[in-house]
Amino acid sequence: MPPVIVVSFCRETDMSEQQKITIIEGPPPVFEDPGEAWPASLGDSIRPFRSALTRMRTFNGPALVERCYHAWKNRDPIVLEFRAPDGRITQAPIQAARFVPTVEGQLLMLWVRLNPEEVETEKGSEE
């Protein structure tokens, strides 16, 4: 099970600001190869990218998924903001989101787009 990560989302009144889900406490996210082809079909870009899956426990999973849904419904991008292992603030566009209740708490699964040169992904787990 992933470590507990406290995430926050901003309620902007000025829609010119980018919508984001921010990891405010806990270790940097671990990115996995999603092991499926469908995440690559979610984006069209002239730049190369890699789709990755990250899982984190949170206290407000349904609200975070709802936040993503509303951004996409309005055709706005939404990003995952986190502190990379080297300490710099990094953002990754969120492609898909899913909330799963578990015995240990709420699990948020985010599929994100990564620059292939910036972040290494771990091999996805067999479930």
C-alpha cells in the first residue's frame, strides 16, 4: 500500500489560474508504467510524453476526482503538483483519475503525462 500522502486542491475564483491537485505532505509520488495502452490515447501532442500511474492514499479521494471531472467538463487542464526527489516543484498533467475505497483508507489513482527525460517509471505491479 502506498504511503499516506496529504493532497490539497485549490478553489480558484480566477479561472485564469491553472487548476491543480497539490501534494502538500509526504514523499514524492512513485510513478508506474500503467501496463495498458489506453492512457496513451488520452492525449495528442507534438512533444513526446509517457503516461504513468501514481497511487496515493488521501482523506478526500471523491472530492479530488470530482475536481478533475469539473476541470475536464469545462475543457480546462488540471495538473498534479509535487516536490520531486531533487526538491524542485514539478507539475504533471492529469489524464485520468479514479478513487477506490480500501480497508486502509481512500486510494486515489492518477494517470499523468510525464516528460520521458524527466521522470523514471517503475514497472507496474501485477494485480
